[in-house]
Amino acid sequence: MQTGQNRILDELAKLMTDAAGAAQGVRREVEQAFRAQAERVLNSMDVVQREEFEAVKDMAAKARAENERLSARIDALEADGKAKPAAAKAKPASGTKRSAKK
């Protein structure tokens, strides 16, 4: 009788293992179906993909850095331009006259 119980337990264990494998297969299929449906919904909503978002985000950061660099350069040129006219005004006051062009 001992072998009969072991055989029943072995069959039960095999059945449980097969059921667990089938459950995992069903789980994978449900996940795939859910992902496919979610992707369809997101595509219909014109939601941007993460890769595209990251690319645009990087481009915006580079543009912002370039804008700040150019703004600093403009400020420096304007400051330099304001200093030069003051120096140019000081030269004619030293006694030399400029001839006016007509």
C-alpha cells in the first residue's frame, strides 16, 4: 500500500507542477495582451515615447546652454562697446581736432 500512496502523491505533484506551468503561461499571455492594449491606447492618444522625450529633453538642455553662452557673450560685447566710446571721446579732447567729412 505504501507504493500506492507514493504513486498518488507523485501524480498529484506532477499535476500541480503542470498546473503551475500552465498558470505561468497564462500569466505571460495576459501580460502580453495587456501591454499590447496599453500600447494601442497610448498610440491613439499621441503620447510620446520615452526615447523621443529624452532626445528632445537633451536637445532643449543643449539649446538652453548655448543660449546662456551667447547671452553672456552679448553682455560682454555690450560692456566692451560701452567702454570704447568713452575712450574715443577722451582722445579728441586731448587737443587734436577731427576734420568733418562732407
